[in-house]
Amino acid sequence: MKSIIFWSIIFFNVSMSSQEKLPYYEIPKASETFTAGTVAARAIDGLGFRFYWATEGLRADDLNFRPNDDARSTLETIDHIYDLSRMIANCALKKDNAKKDTDKPEDFEGLRKATLLNLQLASNIFKETKDISEFKLFFEKYEVEFWTLIHGPIEDAVWHCGQIALLRRSSVNPFNSKVSVFSGRLQD
């Protein structure tokens, strides 16, 4: 009887941890006010939603797929998006981007989760800010205005989410057709 209880507890804990709900399954409710911070946050939320669904249900074959020898694999593209999400989060946290990332996950699930959490963190900070101009991209010897965050890391990551959608289609595991990037929800 003790072993049945023990294994039931283990199975329950493993099941619960594997079903951890990540952010951006749906796009969060829009802010009721329009500020520079809420608009920046909404752009990040749109990125988070696209990344969530571009990477949902990827298989090992998808992650290793590359269209030719000169192209990034899907996993390498996800790794790059993680790096961009870290720049976005560091901007929100006012941290230097030149510092080595010692906490970078090495596996797909870890990269996916960390990317989504980085985006959620940045969005939450920007939603609450009164003055978006106080945020900059900091590097060891220089800083860049907030505008660069928009046309740089945010838009670059959106671009790469589209690449993942194309790569997974090419590896015969297409993007979920019920995902509506227009509404930010799954369609019925």
C-alpha cells in the first residue's frame, strides 16, 4: 500500500510539473489606457503569443531541421530568440546586456520557458511605467535609446517566429491552424 501511495504522489508531481502553464497561450487582456508603456507591452505580448504557438508541439526532428547547411536550425533560431528576449528583459530591468548569461538554459523546453518568462517580465514592467524614455539598452561601454528596442530585438524576434513557423511547416509539423494571431486566441 505504501508503494502505491508513493508512486501515486510521484506520478501526480511529475504530471503537474509537466503541465505547468506558460504565459502567452492567449494574448493578455489589453490595457484600458494608451501610454507609451502599454503600447510597448502590447507589442511584446504579441511577440510572446506568436513565440508560444510557433514553438508549441515541436519535435526533435523539427528542432534539428535546417533548410540547408548555411541556415540556422529551428533550435538555433529559438536560442537566438531567447537571446533577444533577454535583451528585452534587461532593458526593462535596466541591466547591462554585455554581462555573460550564466543562467541560459541548454535545452529546448528551458529556452522556451525562459523566453516566455522574459517577455512576460518586460511586458509587466512596461505596462506600469510612466516614462518609457527612462528605459535604454545598456551595453558595457554605451547605451541605446528605447526606440532601438522596438525596431531591434522586438521586431527581430517577431521575424524569427515567422521563420520557425516556416521551418516547422517544412519539417512536416505545421503551426496550429486554430491559432488566430489577429484575435490572440485559439479559434473554435
